[in-house]
Amino acid sequence: MQGELIGEEQGKVTGIRVLPSEGGPKVEVTFRTNTKILGLEAINLGTYSSAVQPGGFLYGEGQGVLTTKGGDMASWTGSGTGQLKPGGGVSYRGSIYFRSASGQLARLAGMAAVYEHETDANDNVSTKYWEWK
């Protein structure tokens, strides 16, 4: 069940590269966002790779790390499905799993969350996270 909104972020895609693939096109995307999670300001650095699937949708998997100004950290892994948006950008829905967390982010350790992720044609990123109960 979807629980409370635990975080929101805005930022930019910082890198894109095409990866070797035996199927359709596969792309790796790296991003950096300013995040507010559990009421704390943090930076989220993440990378995901996605590939076009039969039927035309995207499937992606990624990982990242959140770091607060005070040095607390949380790592995450996730996956999701998405689609290309008319005019550019992508829209994803999926889940992430916080694997470790320290200090004021310790509540995240072991937490699952669902997300809505949007990237526009100018590589602007926005994501919202809800605790998955």
C-alpha cells in the first residue's frame, strides 16, 4: 500500500551513453538532484540503464546514493517501467529499495518506496517518492 510522501527532488541529467545490447537500444543515464527526503536536504546521485522492450515500453534498473549536508548517507537500488514522451524526455513509474542508511536517514534502511520520475526534453529531472507499506 502506498504510504506517505517521503521525498521530492529536482535536478539534471549529467550524462548519457549508449550501451552495447543484443536486443533493442540500451541507454545509461546519470543524474544529480537536490532532494528533500524525510524533511532533510540532500543530494541524490544516481545512474540507471534502460532498454526498449517488445511492445515499445522502457524497462530500467538503477542505483544511487543520497548524501545530506551533514554527511549522512543512504544507498538505493530500483527498477521501473516507462515510456518516451512526445517531444522528448521519459516518464517512469517503479520502486526503489533503500539498502543502507546512516544518521538522520537511518529510517530509510530496509524501506521500499514507489516513485514517479519525469525527465523533460531539456534533461530536467523531477521525482516523487512514497513509502511502500
